[in-house]
Amino acid sequence: MIRILGIDPGSQRTGIGIIDVGADGRSIHVFHAAINVLGNETFHQRLKQIFDEISTTIDTHAPVEAAIERVFMARNPDSALKLGQARGAAICAVVNKGLSLAEYAAKEVKQAVVGGGAADKTQVQHMVGVLLNIPGKLQADAADALAIALTHAHTRSTVERLGIPRAAWRRRR
């Protein structure tokens, strides 16, 4: 079994999800949550909360690998900067704990989980629930984090089968 942490960074809510992946490729849900940082007085405190809660989650659940969503270009530059800072806090927490980190574009995640890069959030939520046998509706950010973990699980198994680094077979789009 390998334990993977998925992170969907956000400046208001950051999704985290953990799965176990067996040698047979089956994924098992371990944990998911959405870190709601809106209650903080300053943005700096939001970043600290993201760092602290991801660090605590790593200590509690002991994942060995992590994956995070790549930043997409938002229409609002201020929002894009805040998202990048939240992502940076999450990355620092992962690297500080010594985990390897992979990055995936939103389109890659949707393609891996739903089968199409243009899938909407409800389709991702539904498929994550089906793939991990989680009853009921998942919170969107937590579902995205689990989807990122699933994407990493699928990608790492493909890389292992091919025997070459991911960068060598993945074409940038």
C-alpha cells in the first residue's frame, strides 16, 4: 500500500484528501476535509492555518507522496496571486515534512477521474464518490483533493509500467 495526499489549494478553502493505493491499483478512501480559512482576521493567518493543518494531517495520516493542483490563470490577478500564495503555503507544508510532490493541471485531473478535461465540479464529485465508494455528496474542495490524489495514483502506476520519468512521456499542452 502507498498512501497519497491530494491538495486542492484555495485562499478561502483548501481541500485535502488521502487515499491508499494497493499493488493491484485499487484506491481506498482514508480521509478528506476542507480547510475553511475565512474565519481568520488577516490573509497571513489564512496561510498559516493552511500550513499548520496540512502539516498536522501529514503527521496524523503519514502519507508518503503528495500531489497538488497547478495554478490556473484566473481572470482576476489579485485572486490568482492569493491562490498562488495559498498553494505556496501548502507546498511548504508538504516539503517541510519530506514528502515528494507532484503537480497536475485541472484538465489532467478531470480527464483522469471523469474521462474528459471539460468536466464540471459535480461530475468530479460524483465520480470521486463512485471510485472511492463514499456515500453521499462530497464537499467540492475535498472531492477535488481526492481527485488529485487519484490522478497521482493513476499516473504513478503508468510511469512505473513505462519505466521512464513522467516528464519524458508527458507532453506539455
